[in-house]
Amino acid sequence: MTNVLLRAALVFLFLGSLHLHAQQPPSVDAAAVLRQAAQSMGCSVLTPTTTISVAGTLHLADSVTVMPVTIQSQGERSWRSELATAKERKVTIVNNGKGQIQHADGRVQNLAENNTSHQPPMHIPCLAGLAAPPGRLTATYLRTETIAGDSLDVVKLMPSFQGPKQFADRLKLTLWISRSTGYLIKLQYLNSAEQDSNDTQTVDN
């Protein structure tokens, strides 16, 4: 059971993928790709109240700086992380779309809701999809890529509702799923700056 939970915590897929509307070339069924991945990762053992703890390190682009991080979460709407930087240990808490950073000197910084209101905790792959109601997402098969000899199915997930394109883009997720193992190899999403919601950057995990 522990191995299954760890697999589910390190790769991303929607537990509710059966409800997705698929748009793809006739030869590839995006929803089927997601269902197979969910089965491979053991997503069925997780629930919205599952508690998961993970620990690891973050490596900056300079390839030299390494920062230890721990994350604890319950379900898809509440999580707490501790990050040890060169200057301080920072604690980030997000609960039901609202978040804050607690600094070592006692300062508390509220986080912009343009990120925390909709972004699921990416370290809980199988639960992250529950942030959107069933049937509200559209799966589109994009292409096949090869990395290190492994064929990957690339699938895009977007909200099905008709709303402002800018908001829809922030909910977009792109998944790279291994055909050989069914595991998620990479995911990509959009993050906006704390001070300016129009200042966005693409994040690759």
C-alpha cells in the first residue's frame, strides 16, 4: 500500500478521468490514456481526505543551490510546506484556496488568490484533478514524444466551460504519460506573479 501511495504522490493524473470529454485524432483516445495511467498509478486507493507527506529537495537553475523541502497535505485543498533556503526556513500554508507564507522572523505574507484559488497541490497527482467538478474538463491528445527511448503520450486538459481565455489558460495542464509504464513523466502548467496576475510563467514539473 505504501508503494502505491508514493507512486500516486509523485506522478499526476485525474482520479475522475472517466468523466473527461476527449478530443483527439481517431487513432488515439485521450480519455483512455488517462484511465490507463490512473490504473497504473493506483489512484483508486486515494480519497479526497487522504493525508500524504513527502520530502525532497529543490534544485535551482544554477544546478548548485539545493533546498530541502517537506510537504504535508490532506485532500486536494489543504497543504503545508516547509522550505529551507539559504536565508531562512519558510512555511507555506494553503487551505481552501487561500494561502500565506510564514517567515522565520515572524512576518506573514498573504498569497495572491489568482494562484491559490484554483491550483491543486501538484505533489498529489491522483487527487489534484478533483479540484474541478466531473465533466468540467476536456482532454485533448496533442502528440507523441520520445524521451530516453520511451514513447510518451502528450495530453492537454482544459476547463470545458466557456469563460475568459486568460482564466481558462491558467487552469490548463499538459501531461506527458509513459506508454510503457502508464506513469506521468512530466506536467506543465501556468503560474502568475504574486503582484501582477498578468505576469505569467510556464512551470515544468
